Amino acid sequence: MSKRVPLKSLSKIERKLLKAARKVLERAYAPYSGFQVGAAVLTKEGKIITGTNYESASYGNSICAERAALLRANSQGHGDKCVAMSIVARNKSSPNNGISAPCGSCRQLILEAAQRSEIGKAFKIIMGAAKLDKIEVSTIGRLLPSAFGPEDLERDGSEEKKKGD
Ligand SMILES: [Zn+2]
């Protein structure tokens, strides 16, 4: 699903993207879970837009960093220009320095952002541990295969969806 890579294997802009997620992680609002996440979206023009998770005492209202970054990108006029994302997570209450992949809801929104920018399944997702000593790289196509998308809304039911699409 994702591949472990050294930091130096990333391009300059990918390293910048990952570091932006690491930096904004410090602003994550996660008083309930202690699980802090920073995300950064890269646009076609090389602009980087960040987001953090934002929790609520009414847990279901909480929003993930990945979606926060996509919503910010959209509100700034870049909703159809997103081509890659980085994600850095840290569990404040544990020394565990692991990598966190996007949740299912975020994968769905990332895929649709990738379709809007026309990069599609190649949309790169770079995931780093908080110390940036562990990095994994994947694509939305690998993280969300056989996805539901806008084309499914137009299907009239007379045809079977092809497996693997
Ligand atoms: Zn999520």
C-alpha cells in the first residue's frame, strides 16, 4: 500500500511539503485524544496549504487535518489544483513515533480533490513520523482502490461496475 523511503529520496518540494505538515502539527487542537495531526496540500503552482485536526467535546464534530487542509485550499481558490499531500502525526501521550495514514473519510475527499485537479489516482501522499525519521509514500489510487466517485452518481443501474476501476 505504501513504501518506506529515506527523506533524501524526496524531491525538494516534497521535503518542503512534509516539513510544512510537521510544522503545523504543533497547532493541532487535540485536547481529548492527544493525537495531533498536521497535513499540507501541494497545488499545481507549488503553493502549500496546511491544516490540522480540530477536535470537539462532541467527538463526532471533530475534523481531520487532511480534510481541514483541503477545505482551506478550496476556500483560497485552489480546490481544483491539489496534486499531493503530506501528513505528519504524533501521539502526545505515547513515545510511539509512528506513521499515520489518512482515514477512510479523508481518502474519499482526497480522491475527489485529485479528480478535480486531474492528477487522479497518481495523487501522492507522503506520510511522516513526527521526527521525520520514518517516511512512507503512497498514492490515493493505492490507498483507495475500487473507490466510489462522481461517476457512480450518474450510473443508471443497467451496468455492473467493473471491478478494479
Ligand atoms: Zn481523516
